[in-house]
Amino acid sequence: MITTAAADFRAILPHGGRLIGLDVGSKTIGTALADAGWSFASPAILIRRTKFQPDKAAIATLIVQQSVVGIVIGLPLNLDGTDSPRTQSTRAFARNMEDLGLPILLWDERWSTQAVERQMIAEDISRAKRAERIDKIAASYILQGAIDALMMA
């Protein structure tokens, strides 16, 4: 099941469980993990994109290792809320992840990368280190927003 509604996702996972967040880019996939009680999200690994099947295998391995029960994927909408070419690519990525058998929540990520980058600049993190960390921290930001909404759903 793929949904954009937090309440629908929550209904499938009534007892919580670990979640994985994905920030799917053209060169990397940032990952983050939420605890089973959906209190906090933490950055996990950065997957360098190659071909879809090896990328999916890396995500599947992390899912098994961490006993993940649901997937949250950042959905890069246009600022006005409409779809973009990247949005369509992300929806296709989600459809290709469905056979992992876990529910998938597509979560609005319009401001995630900018918010994370501003925070990293404020913390005086060098440009090189920002580039290295931005996607997995953005995945954490996306996942935290989703779990906050899930707790209110």
C-alpha cells in the first residue's frame, strides 16, 4: 500500500514499530530510522545510487537488520503542491519498492533539504561535510515530520 495520508498509514501500523525514512535523490539515497515508539528519527546510512536493484537490495538489508515495519519516502512536490518530474520519479521508486511488503507513506519534503542546509550552515559545518551529510540528515528531517504527524493521526 502506498499512501500520502498519515492517518491511513497509521491505521495499518496501530502498534508502532521501527520506520525507515528515505530521501531519494538522483545520486544518493539518504536514510533515517525512527524508534519503535515513533519518538525520534536519526540519520542512518547514505546509499550511493547505482542501478535500482542494488539500491533496493541495500535498503532491504537495512530494513531487515533494523526490523522496520514501514517506509516513509520524501515526496518532492513543487512549491505550489503540484507534481514535478522528480515527484513522478519518486512515485515510480515507491511503486518499485512495494514488493518489499511494507506500507509506504509518501511525505511532503518541499522544505527539508533547505531547512537542513540552513541548520548546518548555522552550525558552521564546512561545505564538504554538508555535501557528505545532507541527504541522510534530510531523510531524518522528513521522517521526523512524518512521525510527528503519525502521533497526532
